[in-house]
Amino acid sequence: MKTAQETLLVNRYVNGVLDPGLDMLGPVKDGGHIIAHTAPGCWGPMITPCIRGGHEVTQPVYVEGAEPGDAIAIRIKTVEVTSRATSSGNDQPVEGRFLGDPFIAVKCPGCGTMYPDTVIKGTGDDSIRCANCGENVTPFVFTNGYTMFFGENGDVGVTLSKEAAETIARDGKAYMKTPEHSVQNPIVTFAPHDLVGTIARMRPFLGQLGTTPSRPTPDSHNAGDFGSFLVGAPHEYASTQEELDEHRTDGHLDISRVRAGATLICPVKVPGGGVYLGDMHAMQGDGEIAGHTTDVSGITHLQVHVLKGVKLDGPILLPHPDDLPYTAKPFTAQEKAAAAKVAAQWNVQTLEESLPVSFIGTGPTLNDATDNGLQRAADLFGVPVPEILNRATITGSIEIGRHPGVITVTFLAPEHYLKNAGLYELADNQYRQRE
């Protein structure tokens, strides 16, 4: 194996499928750094049929010392948008142009070619053409869409008029700053303009961040909600529910709290872990209720740490302190003093010392995802689910990452729970050391 690097620069992408059989970049040292130039996710890859997964994420990185049964803590140092503009909105699949799943298996309605190469002819939603026969092969169109241009300080975006959107559409790659090794068609080519003059605050985050699944999996389907589309599918990436549950790592999160200042702890299911990222978004509230948000190119700086013997079923998030629910924030000295008075009054001998933790759950629906997150927390801490229900209710919150089925179960976990799980030092560094 090559000598592990302290810092690894990443600017190569997979064709939409995370495959543990393919070569990884690296290795990078345990404690080392990954600096990645990411391509836009969602809409661009969705209108590029040769990309077979709905996204265009980075080639996975091998982390020195990571083995199945370990975990990798990924500290998100910076997330910076480089695109000047993008387009997004609600999607509608176009029947006759895909086999079972329009995110994965696009089929040209003209010549029948699967995963056809394409060329761009003009602008608008009929501009993506089969390179073989010239037929319109766009598997998605907008039901309501917009084109947004970002302020030079990276603080706001504004949606544009038809004329402005069409100007950007004619030079899409330049405005989106698409990385040189990306193959996606720029979504601004469609020039959507249903919203005009809408202002949105920017706070970029990563929609995709995680480790490689232990079987070939389309990148956008590496989660329990989108992954359910693979169960019994008519294409080559079909899966059973049991296979999905065993092999997925839930790297496709679309949780807006996966941003600079947060730490994401991911399960390792293949040697080296295979850390990958992408699908940067310029802004999003909880839920990504529109199905999509502002996909952008960007630069991200990560630091990775191997947690030996920390076996996880799915990711755990330590959010930026500003992103914690009010009820899950670490207690102040004044609050602890007030609690001590109550405890003394009622002869409560010991008060819990606790720190925030956020378990990620995914599933076909939000209810399924909530059950999944609760069970993951209960299993890791070795307690019954009803205890997690109570803790999340009075010291935390259930928050939506993506509709239809990604959530976080956030609560204050007792220190001894975190120590037994091998997570205490991370949580202590994330929160108490900042006090």
C-alpha cells in the first residue's frame, strides 16, 4: 500500500455508484486531512444519464487503520461555495425515459440506449439530447423551479427573471464553476424562473458525507428512504430489504446541520472506510421539503479520526453548538447550580453529567426513520427504546433531515453512556471545551 498522506486533495468523482470493489484514493493518515472540490449534486446528475446514481460524489478515500467494525469521526472544518449561480425546484419524472427509477436507470426513448451519453442543444428542458440519436432524454422536468445568483460575500442568493436565467443558461458550466473532471450537464441550462426576486440566506452544508457501503450502491440511494427504491427494482442495482439494511451506510443525509463546525461519526463497513462527499447545498431549512435545494460546486476541508472498535449501525452527528435544540444545549453553571438546589431539597444524591448527541435514522417514511434513529440510540447505549423516547422528549428533539425519511434523534446523553460507547472525548471536545 502507498504511504499514507497527511493531507489529500480530491477532485475526482464516481459515476454515481459507490462500489467497494473500485480503487480508493489515498490512503490518508488517521488524523489527516481531506480537501475536496465537489461537484453539484441532484439536478445536474439527474439530467446526465451516464451518471447512474442521482449524484456525482467524490471518489472514496482510504483512511489508514480503519477496518469494518470501527467508526470514522469526520470533523467538518470548512464548507465554501464556489458556484456563482444554480437552478433548482420540484421534480417530475418523465415517463418512457427510464427503467423503474429515473435517478438511476435512464433509457433513451428514441434508440433504447441505457445510460446514454448526451449533448446540450440550446437551453430549456428539451436541451439534453441523446448523443446517439438526438432524442430528448431528460428524465426529469421542473414543476416549479428557479435560477438563483449568489452575492459576492456568500451571504445571500436572489432568484432571477426569465431573461437573466437564460443568460446564465447559455454559459452554465462557467456560472456553476463545475469542476474540470465533472461530467454532469449544468442544471442552469433549463433556465427555470418561476420564482423571481426571492431572497434566501446562505448557510452551506454537505448533502452527502459518509463512508462506502459494502455492496455497489447508487450514491443517492445510500439511505433508508431512497434506498427503499432499490428493493425489487427492475435494474441491475436491485436489492432486498435485508441487503439494504446490512450494506448501507446512510451517507446521503441532506441534513442542514452537517456543516462547518459539526462532527459526523460514520460506520466503517469496508477496509479503509472509503470516505466520500458531495451534494453541497447553499442553503436549506429542516426537511428539504421541495425534494431539492440549491446544488452548488464547492471546496470542503475535513479531518478524519479512526475510532477503533466503535461499531455503529448508522451515522451519529455532533452538531455545531448553534444548531442544537434549546433543550439539548449543555447546561450552564447557573443552571447546574439551580438543579443542585432542587436535588438537595429532595435528597437526590447524584445529578447526571451529560453532553449532546444526535443519532441519524433513515427509512421509507419519517415514522420509519424515527423508529430507526431511536433503535440505533438504544442499541448503542444498551438501554430500552422507551428511555430514549423520554430523553429525546425532555432533553432534546426529533428533527427532519430530508422528507420522506431522514431524521435526527437529539438528546443529552449521560457521560457514562458516551464513555462506554467510545464517544465521550469527541463530545467533550465538541461542546465542553468550547464553554
